[in-house]
Amino acid sequence: MRCFGCLLGFLLLAGICRAGEEMRTWTDAQGRKIEARMSGLDGDQVMLELKDGRKIPYPLAKLSADDAHYARHFESTSASDEVAEQVINFDSEWPDRIKFGEDPEISIVSEDADRKKFIYESSNYRYHCDVRLSNSVVRGFALMFEATHLFCRSLPLALDGGKKTDGKLEIRLFEQYDDYIAAGGMQGSAGVFIGGRALVLVPLDSLGVRKVGSGYMLDRDKSSKTLPHELTHQLTPRPYFAKGSMGWFTEGIAEYVAVTPYRSGAFSVRGNHKDIIDYTTAYGSKNTGGRALGENIQIDDLKKFMLQDYGDFLQYPQINYGCSLLITYYFLQMDGDGDAKRIKSFLKALRAGKTDEDAITVLLDGRSYEQLGEEISKAWGKRGISLTFGAR
């Protein structure tokens, strides 16, 4: 099938009526819609499964931006050939500051200018780049990647996911933005995690570097929030992408890590609520980017928000990502005694196979959605944000 129109006609003839929540409406870049079940990714194509089990490939580049984004994140739940070391961490204290103070152990695996193939490694990552990078540049961004890895592993939320290939998590770096898009990046994005390929794709100008002559140098004035966000997705274990968690929590925890202030290998966790408020309500510290929702935020009722389909979640990214950050932060550091007890129980339930409302029941812990919404609103109200549920 070479076009969405042909695929649409074929699907209609096949009689799409497969049951189950995995059936969804797909929209192409021209606004045409079909229903199909996604069965996986094959390179830069999404595999759409018909009622009779046949799989039809369709290029990610020809899907709508939201559906292409959905397809990449959907694949975060796929199986892996080699999984990262298991680090089940629910019992440690919430960190005040995370500092990667070690040598990131940079090594050059390959530098082939004719093939535009340059491969570097640090402690936990392998970087494939299409241009030669100086040791200082590789060390600079490797420090941020390794610090993010340490931050995620240190949080008492058992962020023990990540697929390794020959002992390393894989990163692809691109000098030209068009090459990043051609490899599977999303137009307008500064980086993306593609779960089915176990990759984070990044254009070089998102790494806090700028071109100087024929080389690159670090640029400390550039924001790099996108990268910790995508790296957090890469380290999030499969069960956390289940319905009832995928969306509000998976994006909320990625935003939490990304917005926490970072400098020279260190994340300042204590007091990060100030940066979270600034990022959510305005344009971030020093105007480095934010959701700009203002201080009076109104969204759908809490149950609908937490259980919505991920495709629906992506329809309104500014408000949904911003509110997911506020709600996730509430459960991490405001709920109950501020010890994240309930959300840890929720994550343990996900790991035990609970999904949807069965998992969220653990998080409610005897409260109704209305009661929980009131508690979240009250907690944020004390910090100057009016967050109202059931108002849209």
C-alpha cells in the first residue's frame, strides 16, 4: 500500500471491527482518517494490523504529528533483546541533589569521515554521530546524559527500564535537522525517544552546542530540557506505560526530570517546585521555554484526565503536559506525608500487572476522584496556582 487513501479503502473492504482498546483512529498529514491496530514499528514505518491479521506498513513521516508521536511512544511497551540492569529502588530517600562527579569514561569507537560514521561511548551510552566531535564536546553532553541516568536511577520510583545493545543505551546524533527528521524525528521537536528501536534521536543543536567554523563548542545559554525528558522515557520500565499511567505519569515524570535545574553534571532537586511553577505557568526560568498556562488552570475532571487515551492526550500537549507535571509532582512530594507512599504503591501495582482503574484505585487509596481532585487543587492553591478539575 503506497498511500493512505489506498490503505483506507483496503481497510474498509477488510471490515475493520477488531475488538479491544488497541483499535484507534489514525490520521494522516492530509487529515484523512482510518481505524486500525498498531502492531509495531519497522524502521521508519508503522505496522497497522487488519482484522484478518495482515499487517500493512505506513511511513511515520506521512502520519499526522500527533499520531507519529503516539506510534513512537507506543513502542516503549515492546519487548527488548537486552534489558538494562534491574535497579528496583523504592526505599531510598528522595534526593536533594544529584551530582555525577565521576569521569564519564569517554572513548572513541570509530571515526570514519568517508562514511560519516563516528561512534563514541561513555559509561552507559553509545553515541552514533554523522560528524566528528571534539573530545570536549563529547564529554560535555555525555556528562548531561550520565547525570540524567544517575538522577532517574536515584529516584525511589524504580525507573529501571532501558534496552541495552552490547551493554550500552543507544543514542543517534545528527548534524543536519533534515537528517534527524528522515531518521524518525518529529518535525519541530528537539529530540525523540523511539521505543521500538530503543533509540533516542537528537539533532546536535539540541545538545547545548553551536557550530564554530568546521567544529562545535558548548553553548551554556541553550536550553536542553528536551533531552532529559526523552532520556527519562528511555529509562522508564514497560509496565509504567500501561493504560492508567501512560500519559499523565509517563509524561509527568519526564517533565519533572527535565524541569529540575541542571548545571555541569548536577541536578538541584531541593526547591525545584519554583522552576516547575515557572515552567508550567509561564515560559520557564530565563525564558528558556515553558507551558505558559497561567496561574488559573481549568481541565477536565480528574478521572477522565488520568484515563484518557494517549492519542487524545497528545491533542492538547501544552495543557496536558503541564497539568501532568503538576499532578505528578503532587503525588511525589505533596500527597499524604510528602513521602510518595501512594504513588510508589501505584507503580508497584503496575509492575504486578494491574492497569487502568484497577491500578488507579491503589493510588486513590479510599478517596474518590472528586476528593483527590480537591486535595490536589488545595495543595497547589497554597503555592499560588488555581488548578480546577471538571471545568472544561
